[in-house]
Amino acid sequence: MIKQTRYFGNPANLRIKNKQLSVEVFSETGTTYHSLPVEDLGIVILDHPQITLSSGVIQALQENNTVIITCNSKHMPQSLTFPLEGHTTQQERYDYQLAASEPLKKQVWAQTIVQKIKNQAAVLNRFSLESNYLVPLYKNVKSGDTENCEATAAAYYWKTLFAHIPDFTRQPEGIPPNNLLNYGYAILRATMARSIVAAGLLPTLGIFHRNRYNAFCLADDLMEPYRPYVDEIVYKFINAFGLIDDLLPEHKRILLGIPAIDVRIEGEQSPLMIATQRTANSLYKCYEGTLRKLIYPDL
């Protein structure tokens, strides 16, 4: 079942009643009430300082492996909360993950970069933009991406994809559409983190990314080939709405649909949220030794 992503951008009171998330929303037009089955929720986004929730709500959401995202004063995702236990054989899976050799991690990282660049090329093709430069890059990625094909591809990709936007460079604090990309990537990151926890793996322990201050290094690794899906949505968004400095709720709703978009993985159509679960489980099987290749979607 595809889990829902629910966004709360008004003052609200959240509590558990009859095993459901009971929501009381306050607005200028009055107070509205509704309830949601907790088991249907995959991601909950809290984007207002006057949202209150009890520890019982947090407990119920975490037992359901629901990721909670809180936003900052600029309405951008700031933090993720997820359960510590996500699988019945978690200790065994941690052991395999911790024992993974460097050669294995370098191999799966190379697979990750190959698929990322392939998907970037597919995005350029969809918008009739020149992609031939990327082909020899993804065909020549070495173990561990020692020649940094990822960075070389990224420089060309961003320059080509948003060539019509003067002075655009991809950086978190940069001009629009960086704000759209940031928001979309945050939703993607939460989706991948949820799948990693459900697979019984530590989201902190990456295969390439290492940062003592980053609790989601593995999510940042495995989401790389999925980023072009967000890029495609943002490109279409710009064509429809133009460049926007402040994201309104109706704009955010488009990006909140990212976990439910269809992707093609192993020759089949699948919602992105289900695909991330398959990717995370394939990594565990690589750690376990029963699989040699990560499963990623083809854009």
C-alpha cells in the first residue's frame, strides 16, 4: 500500500483518538476537524510554529514507521524524526551493514553514480536538451567513482537543464529554482530514510557520504539516482508557474506528491515510495552477499 504524505501548514492540534490521528485545524474562517488512519501515513510535515502534538501522537506515528518532518521559519524542511527500530531482524542486519567491506561499498557507489548520470541524461532527453556528453561519463565510472564522474556530469547537467535561467548554479542558498529543488529533495530524502529504516539498516552509516553531523548519510547515498525525478518535476513546474521565491501551499502540494509518482524499476511501473523500499532492501542483500547489484529505477 502507498503511504500518504500529509502537510499541515496552519495552527493545529494533533492527538490520537480511537487509534486514529485526530486533527483540529484553526484558520481565519473557523475550526475544522478530521481524522486519519495512522497506518495510512508515511510522511507527516509540520509547517507552523503553532502546531501541537502529544508524545502519544509521536509514539503512534513512529510505531507505524511514519517520518515526521518539521519546517523552519522559511517553511523549508529542517528535521526528520524516524523510529529506531524498523525490522524484526535488525541486529543481524546492522551486523552485515557494519561488516561491509570497502571494495563492496565502492562497487555499489559506482552503480549508484552510473544510474544517477543515466537518469540525468534521460531528463535532458525528455526536454529535447543535449545529453550526449553524459553517455561516456556513465559508461566509464570506476569503482568508488575515483575520477569523480558525478561532479563532471553535474556541472554539465545543471548548466544545460536550466540554461534559460540567468546566473543559475545549483547551491542550497542560491536563486530559484534552488528553493524548489531543496523542498523536493527533502521529501525524497525523508522517503528514502523511511525505506532504509524499514529495511533494518542504519541511515547514518553511508556507503560514500561521511559526515559526523549528518544522521542520514545512507539516505543521501541511495537517493542520488532518484534526484532526477525531482528535477523533472521542478522543470515542469517552472514551465507552468515560472520562478517563485515563496512557495505557496498549492505549490508545495505538487512536490508533496513525489513519493506517489510512478517510476520504472526492473521493467515494472511502481510508485516511487515502493521503489525506494526495493532499493534499500537490495542494498541489504548486497551486504548479506545474496545480491551483487543495487536495484534502481530507470527514468
